[in-house]
Amino acid sequence: MTSRDPMEWFEQLPCSVTVCDESFAILYMNEKSAEANSEDGGKALVGKDMMDCHPPEARKKIKKEMASSRPNVYTVEKKGIKKLVFHGKWKKGGRTGGLVELVIELPDKIPHFVRT
């Protein structure tokens, strides 16, 4: 990528970003996502069906997310690392274009602020 690429910063985000279209084809993975999915092929997964990367129960959830008007947000812990996972639709021309997944590693303690 060149320094003129408006998406260059996206590649270096310290969280995983994966985007699929409405037929679940992977459109984009940033470096962190490719690293997290390296055992399955990393960036070579772009263009592939993301459903092939998930077990049947997860496939059902992903299909529900695509049909839902609400994002799916939850936390997980894997290998001692806590993560916040966000799955939500992205829009193109007012219509659903597909899903985006953000996975953010969380510190052990997170301050919580209530703003007014």
C-alpha cells in the first residue's frame, strides 16, 4: 500500500477486522485478522466462503446475525486472552452489504465511566 491509500491505517489497527459480503464471501482482512487466522490460510482466505471456517453451530449464528437488525457483541477468553467481539452489518447504498467482525483484545481490568 502507498501512503496515499486511505485504508492504510486500517491494516495496522491493533484489533482484528474481517469483512464479508452478503453471501459470506470474505472481502477484507487486516493484518491482525490474517495473523489470527493464519492456521486457516490468513490473507489467502479473502474471496473464500467464511462459513467454511466455522463449525455448524457458529454458521447458524452468523446467518442469524445477517438477518438481524442488531449487532452481536460478546466477550470470549482464549489462551488466557480476553477479547471483545463485535459482529454487525455494514451498509452500501442503504442496503446490507455484509458483516464486519471486530475482535479487540482486552486488558484484565477496564475502567468504566458513566458520562452525562
